[in-house]
Amino acid sequence: MKRLAICLGFLCLLMTPAMAISEFGKQWKSEYLGEGADPDFVKTGKKANCYVCHVKGEKKEEARNEYGKAIHEYLKAEDFPKEYIKDNPEEAKKKILEGFKKAADHKSKDGKKFGEKIKENKLPATDAGL
């Protein structure tokens, strides 16, 4: 029983930073895969999931693809603690969407802006390993 309590406590510690990251993913899906999105792009985006910003096959905490690096310039998980998101959902959403908008102006390695690629129903990063 003591081991179970220790394991659960440890898991709670690990979950706090992931809350913000999952919120980023949730908002990205809502913004780009929501109502009116191309059905094929929705499938592609949902299949890519975390690899919209991370590199498949590598530790997510360490390996961001080019789009993930652009987003990370404007959005840091530590700026969105669980309590902040819970207490200020609209403010958090606004800040997250602003970060996405700023990152959309960055250019991909293929020369196109990330926002242009998303409008063309393509995943933004060229180096996601997908």
C-alpha cells in the first residue's frame, strides 16, 4: 500500500508539466482541426498527434521539430501551470492561440511559412519523422 501511495504521488508530480503541453495540443486541434477543417487534414493531424510539434521516435521533452521550436519561442509549459489554466481558461486559450499565430509566421525548412502549410492542409514541420 505504501508503494502504491508513493507511485501515485510521483505520477502526480509528473503530470503537472504535461497539463500545459496537453492544453497546447488541445488548443491546436481545436484551432486547426475543428469545425470547417478539411476531413483528410483532420485525420492526418489526429494521427500525427504530439508529432505536430515533436519528432517521432525521440523523447518528446527533448526533441521538438522545427514547428515545435517555433511554438516554443512563444509558449513555455512552465508559463501555463495547471492552476492557471483551470482558473483562467479563456485567458490561457487566448495566449496559446497568440503563440500559434506568431509561430505561423516562421518559415519551414522548405521555405514556406508554417501558417501557409496549415492552410494548405499540410502538417507544418518537415522534420517530424512521420
